[in-house]
Amino acid sequence: MSTFSSKITLNNGIEMPILGLGVFDSGESTAPAVQCAIQNGYRLIDTAAFYGNEREVGEGVKSSGVPREEIFVTTKVWNDMQREGRQRESFEKSLRALDMEYVDLYLVHWPIPGKIHETWKVLERLYEEKLVRAIGVSNFLEHHLEELDAQANIAPAVDQFECHPHLIRKELREYCRARGIVPEAWSPLGRGEALTEPLLKKLGEKYGRTPAQIVLRYHVQNGVVPIPKSVHPERICQNKEVFDFALSPEEMADIEKLDCGDMHGDPDHVDW
Ligand code: A2P
């Protein structure tokens, strides 16, 4: 059975933790949340230029006392910088805000029509220059990945997409896995909305866990890397306690039946 310190090996040999902390909307609690997470064993922190808190992520990493090299930091290039052809500039800005010399994983935040290859070329160059340890995408559906594959020299290591019990994305997960792309889930708890499902409460009672822990266990068991966001120390600690129990195949299948296509960001209509 995997543990909280287990790693998954990306297609370029780099190791990535199998559960991390998301910081979208963490506001002024970002730095303390990052510090708390790292001091409690988290080694993966996921931010983005768009979140406007890369500086605070960098501060949280520093104040944790854990060496930078032991932390896996992800950030992403935002849409307007792709549209304007300023991807490189965006990366350099992120690096300055984080106050780091490199990023572990750099992602294309959303597929912008007509910009997929241009942006990817910039990411490939950053990888060749060793400014990023791995490159990947976010919110890419199968056809976006195919479009990328047609011209890419380097295959994406990760696809981070919205995935939770109300949007299970089974085909996309399988598509990624078949191509050696690690699937990563944003909003793994469905922004907390999915947690009210009676099934999750029932399973929580059976295993002595919270609905959030059942959902995170579901992701981990699927080989999907979840990055739950929380600014509360007790939840940050709770969310990592999912490695000492296992859901049965029937229970996993029951969770998948909660899918109702509840999508909060449509990758085919990126108009933001
Ligand atoms: P908070 O930051 O106040 O703890 P997601 O990552 O799926 O978007 O979910 C994030 C939402 O779920 C946030 O509103 C977060 O609130 C809440 N959340 C995070 N962890 C838990 C938990 N263990 N139990 C209940 N709600 C949680």
C-alpha cells in the first residue's frame, strides 16, 4: 500500500508526490497554509500565476524550514500571457514571485485555441534550459492532447484537470494513463460540494473517516494525484490521512455513480 511519502515517477524519471496542497483562493492564508502543510509532511504545493499568490507560496516554503529541493512546486502560465505570446515573460515573473531558481512542474493552465504549439515550444525550451524539472498541461481533453502530440518534441508529464465524484472523467483518466501522462485532480473535493453525498457519509462511517478522506482515498486508489485546497490546519492534516485504509472495488464503482457532469470550467470554451 502506498504511503503519504510515496512518489509517482513521471515520464522523464522525475518523482512527484502522490497528494499535495492546492492554494487557489487561499488569499492571505496562503503562506501559513503552505507552511503548515509542509511541516505536516506535504511535499507538493500547487499554485498558478493566475492565483496571484506565488509570492506567498515562496514565503510558506521558506518559513517551513524544509529545504527547497525537498518540495515539489507546480505553477502555470495563464491564458492572457499565452494569447499575447508572452509565455516566457510569464514564467520569469512566476520564478521571481516564488523567489526560486527553478520550478518542479510547469503547466499550460488552459488550452487556448491556436496557441497550444506556441506555448508548448516555450515550455520545452524552459525544460531544456533546466529551469523546470518537468512540463505538462492542465485542462486538456483528449483532443487537446492529440493536437499537442502532433507537434510536440516532449510529451506532457502530467494533465491536471477538474476531477471529483460529480465529474469523474474516467475516459480522460484512462487516456492519460495509456500514454504515460499522470492525471492530477483539481478541485478533488468538488469545492467541498460533493462532500454532502449520503454515500460518502456512509462510507465515512464504515471506515471511521470524513467524506473528504473517502474522496481523497478514491483519487489515490485511482492513481490520480489530488491537490485538495484548505486553509485550515486541521483539514490540511485530515486530508493526508488516507493511506491506511482501502475502498473495495464495489465502493469505488459506487462513488463513480455519483458523476453528474458538474463541470466548473469547460476546456472547450475558454473565454477567460
Ligand atoms: P477550507 O479552505 O475552508 O478548508 P477543492 O480542493 O475540491 O476545491 O475543495 C476545496 C474546498 O473544500 C474548500 O472550500 C475547503 O475549505 C474545503 N475543504 C478542504 N478540505 C476539507 C475537509 N477535509 N473537509 C471539508 N471541507 C474541506
